[in-house]
Amino acid sequence: MSIPQQDHTYYMRKAIHQAKRAASIGEVPIGCVIVYEGKVIGRGFNRRLTSHSTLAHAEIIAIRQACRKLGDWRLEGCTMYVTLEPCQMCSGAIVQARIDRVVVGAANPKAGCAGSILNLLQMKEFNHQVEIVNDVCTAECSTMLTDFFRDMRAREHGRGVAALFSDAFRGTL
């Protein structure tokens, strides 16, 4: 079943909202929503730092919520909207959950497993393949990540200079 581009944009904006929630608490701004029959049934945003868990990716959080909502581990008939191409862990979870479609905002050239490095979502060797729709709200998704990392580097550089100045002032250099 084909979904109109305006619907993809509508739901990706909801994922972007989740990503902004992540950024507001100092997390990498990645957001995700899962849609079933026109309703959002799962939401997530990155919480790896705040939860001290490697597993706290936006997609995993949204999958858990959607499974609870449907009362099933299978998410057949669902579409996932995610602001950054899923990594290998999340791609594996997407296949295992039997999600029908993943709509991606920005490519992930360093860890993307929906086509950038590997395509785990469409491997014929697996018992389930996922339709991929790329380039939805790409500019906004990419800019949000670029700005976040630019600002983070600037803060870290500022702290480094301040620490150096502080050490010099205390005479410890």
C-alpha cells in the first residue's frame, strides 16, 4: 500500500518533535514514531546518556511502546518514521518486530544499516524484509544533527579553554 508523501511529511514532523525532546535534555537528537492505521502507537527519542543504556535508542523505545499498545511483539501493518537511518541494532529489531515500512529522514553514513553501510532491512536471507522510504524532511533532520554536534564541539572547546585558563591561573601548568 502506497502512502502519500504529505502523510510521510506529517508523521516525520512528529518524529522530529521527538528528536527535539532528545536535544532539550542533551541527547543526540534522534526521534521516532510508529504508526498503525493512521494513529501513532509508539514514540521514542534517544536517551542513551540519561538512561545510561546502550539500548535506549529512539527506535527501540518506540518499538517497546508500540508492542505494549498492540499487545503483540509483531508490528505488522506498522510504519516507522525515524529522523536518522537506523543502526545495526535498531535495524535488527525492526526486522524482528515485522515492521512493514521504515521512513528515514537523514542517511547515516557512519552507522546506517538501511542502505548506507549495510541494508539489513531488505536482506533476502531473513524471513522478513522492510520497505524503505528515504529522504523525507531530509534537510531538517540533517540540520538538526549537524547543529547539535557543532554546538557540542563548541561547548567542549569552550570548556577546554576555560580549564586551561583555570589551570594557568592556579599555577598548575
